[in-house]
Amino acid sequence: MLIGELARRTGVATRLLRYYEEQGLLHPHRDSNGYRSYPTSAVSTVARIRELLAAGLNTDDIALLMPCAEDAGPVQACEMSVRIMADRTADLDRRIADLDRQRSQLAAQLGASLAHAGERPSTGPKQPHVAGPI
């Protein structure tokens, strides 16, 4: 199938499909006229790529674990896939912890600001005067 057909079947733009090819995620054959020709399995490959991107993996990670992700269903537990997914999960855990800490600090600042505002009138930035209709 040509790239336009693959794009139609997957809902992924041809430009993005070419990017996946550049990243080593898709491997079309070239016809004698230079057109890309994809096997029917490319539809499921693109779906798998989209699924892994949505899970937070980048294209470099996906290229490394694609040999463990060729069949339908979950990614096979090969050494590479386990390492990559464990590393990304740990990264997410760190980011979640950082965001949780930031949220707590911001909530504490907000609480302190509101408590302080209750003690005396606000001296914050003045709102611009907007003239009404004439």
C-alpha cells in the first residue's frame, strides 16, 4: 500500500509517517518509481507506535523496543523493553513527586496569601480602570 493509503487507514498524516520512517520505526519498500510501499502489517505497526507515544515513550525508546513489540498485545518482556519501560516509569514517578511537591508549596503560598489578605486590605496590583459606555 502507498503512503496515502496508510495515512487514510491509520488517521496519521503522511508527513508523520515519513518522520516515523526517518526514526527507523517504519520500513517501507521502494517501488521502481521511488514510491514508498508499505506492507499491510504497517497499519498495526503505526497503531503500536501511537500507543507507545501516548504512554510517554519517545521515538528513540520505541525504535529500541520495537523488536519486542512486533506482535499484537502487550510488548514482550525482553531485556530492552523492561529496561526502557522501567526507566520511563521511574522518570514519571520523579516528575509526579516534583509536581506534588510544587503543588504543596504553591497551595501553602496561596493559603498564606489569603490569610494575610484577611488581616489587612490588599495592596496588590491595581486593576486598570475601564471606562463604561458613553
